[in-house]
Amino acid sequence: MTARSADEGTEGCGVEGGDGSRDEGSGTDRSSGTGQGATAARDTGADTRHRTHAHAHAHTHTYDRTSTSTSTSVRRVRAGFVLLGAVQMTLVFTLASLAVPLPRIGVELGLDRSRLILLSAAYGLTFAGLLLLGGRLADRFGGRRTLTAGLLLFGAASALAPLTQGYGGLLAARFGQGTGAALVAPAAMAALRDLFPAPGAYGRAMGTWGGLSVLGATAGNLLSGVIAAASSWRGTFAVPVAVAVAALLLAPRLLPPAPRTGAAGRRSLDLPGALLATGGIVLASYGLVLTDAHPWASAPVLVPLLAGAALLTAFGAVERRTADPLLPPDFLRDRRRALGLAAIGLTAAGTATVFVLLSLALQRERGWDELRTSAAFVPFAVALLGAGRLTGPLIARYGPGRVTSAGLGTAAVGLGLLAATGFGTSVPYAYGLLPGLVLLPLGGALSFSGAAVLATEGVPAHRAGLAGGVLNTAMELGPTVVFAALLTLGGDAAALAAATVLFAALAVTATRTK
């Protein structure tokens, strides 16, 4: 019984108050304390007070249980986000983890520059090629289930990589890592959507999510050098193994299962489209990677490039005729989403270009070891962490479009400063490289965070995996396509100057996109 119903029951007995007022039901004076009316009134008042107190006590316990349940739910959501964020960072960490120890790997395994570039790119080739299929699998079977399958493959390949003794085995392990990552990345974003079903909460989560990729790449460069200097480059594979095992153990406890859908709600896999997209992306990317060792007009470059272009053209034709396409044509027609994806790809390309070129230049031209090379990126990481704390409030105040534009412009200034120095051996680190290595991460964090919101806003829940696949495809293809194109320009300074122009042009475009 509630307090109000208790009061109403008291009034029904004719009791107007407990202060010695007259009891109309009995016709006696309750202030005298005599008669049955007075006794009944006292009993009724006592019973009412007892029931009211019992109700208040029960209500307090109910509130406490609700408050405790809500607090536990909030903590679980936060822990789930941390878990998914750690997984996303690890995927990008793995992409960048060989950049610093690459020269040592070449010496140990007797590899030339072209095979080193292919070894570094192998992970990204399968990662980018299979992401659309991974997104479809996540949308059909649920984020948590697809995440588990991908983590098993990713962790197994990471565990086998350091056990290999030759180039072929290590290359195969990198391909295996990329295949598992292609399942994990879109599944993580689908699980993120299940974790934050409200559009506003999901948008705020994506604002933070966007900066994790740059942070993961930076951690890959920093930690890989430290690990390689302390033990061996093979030790860098311990990080993805540890994260994969931890995620497999914690995911069932922290991540919600995907909402149940009937047979009518299940999406087809579109295997023809998946095969064409995967083959086209892998072949075209492979051809671009080979431009580092062969001229553009040579057969090793032209054959995979043309074959990849043909498969991608066929993929576009198939998707227009398929009832449930792997990549719906209307998905990329939104100007804001297209801008976000372009900004993600270009920011990833600019960051990767600086990481690879600077790592090689510091070790080969200046004679720095892995530990000192990694230390050169510490200011990059500090600036990135500082900018990461600003992205959420800035997006909330100015909107993702303006933040993306400001980030691209800031990164362009940083790249321009690095292009002016050209990584020359006579250029002091303190004022020749440091300013660019601070401005680039500041701009990159803003660009990635704002672009991630632009690329995913308005995406319905049943397309969360698709959005994750497309976003990560842009992030993987950017370094592969743009980086390969920049390498053909002749030198470090020319590559960075061209990247500066691209960043500035896209920043101007972003200011004009509403």
C-alpha cells in the first residue's frame, strides 16, 4: 500500500487528523481518550503509521536495488567500450607494429626493400579486401558472435607468426592476421551499436572511437621499437595474442548478444559480390604495393592493377542488380558520409607515410637504433593523447564537419613542415622534426574523430556491420593506395609535399559540406 492509499483509507474511517480533533464516526470526543471511538482511532492511526513506514522502507530498498542495478549496468557498458576500444587499437597496432623493426627483419631474413614493403602491407591487403564480407557477417550473425570467430583466427595467426623461421611463413601469418582482423573490426562496431542503442550515445561513442585508430598506430610504432630493442621483433606479436585472449574471455560477460531477428530479417551473404570485392581490392592493392620495386608500366604492376580494376567494375555491376547487395549504392551517396570516409582514408595514409618514411630515415640515414627511433615518436603520442581529450567536447559544440575540417588543416600544416625538412640528416630533431610531429597528431585526432561521426551518423542498427566494414576499408585502403602513389614521386620531401596538398584540399572541401 502506498502512503497516499493509507491516507485515503484513514479518511474513509472518518479520521480527520491525529491532533485531538473530533471523530465524526463515533460521536465521542477523541481528546478525552475514552470510548471505543478513541481506541479505534488510535489503532487505526498506529496501523496507518506502521503501514506507511513499511511502505517507505520497502520503497527505499527498491530504490537501492534499482540504483545498484543502474550503476552496475553503467559500469558494464563502460567496461564493454574499453574492451572494444582495446581490440580496435590492437588491430591498428598490428598494422604498424613492423614499421620500426622492419630494417632488422630485413637483415635477419635477408630481404630486399620490395619484400619488406610487401611483408608490411600483407596484413592490410587481406584486412581491406575482406572487410565488406566481414561487415555482412556481423550484420547477419551478430557482432559478438562474429567478433569471437575473428578473434580466434587473429589470435592464432599472431601466435604462429613468431614461430616461423622464414619469409614465406611470416608472410602467411600476416595474411592470416589480416583475415581475422577483417572479421573483428566490423564486428566490434556492430557490438558497439548493440552496446549503445540510443543514437545520441552511439554518436558520442563514435567521436571517441575515431581517435583510437591513430592512437593504436602510434602505440604500434612506440612499443614495437621498445620490444624489439629489449628482446626481438618477434616479441611484438605477443601484444595481439594477449589482447585476443583477454577479449575472448571477457566478451561474453561485457557485450550484449545481438537482438534476435527472424528468418525474414536475416540478410544474404552476397557471395558473388564478396568474392569480386575481395579479389578486386587485394589485386589492385597488391599492384600498387609493387610500384615501389617496379615501374608503373611494367607487367608486375599493370597485370594485378588491371585485373583488380576489372573485378571492382564487375562488383559495381553486380551490386546494382542484387536484391540485397553487399554494399548498397545509396550508402555512399550521402555527401557527409563520403567526406568522412575520404578524411579517414587520407588521415590514415598521411600518418602511415610519416611513420614508415621517418622510421627508415632515422635508422638508415642517421644510424639510430629501434629504441631511439621509437623515442622520436613520444611527442607524437603525447600530442595525440592531449587532442583525444578535446575531440568529444569540440564535436558536441561545433559539429563533426567543422572539427574534421580543422583537423585536416592542422595536419596539413604539420605535413608541410616535415616536407620542408625532408628528414635530412643535417636537420636537428628539436626544431626540424618536432613541430611537425606535434601538429600532425593534433590534426589527425580531430580529423579521425569528426570523420568517424560523419561516416556513421544516421546508419540504422541493421547496417552497423556494413558501416564498420566500409569505415575500416577506407582506413586500410588509404595507406595502401595513397602511400603507394606517394612513393612513386621520388623522395620523402616530394611525398610529404603532395600529402600536404591533398590534406589542404580536403579541408577546404569539408568547410563547404553541410
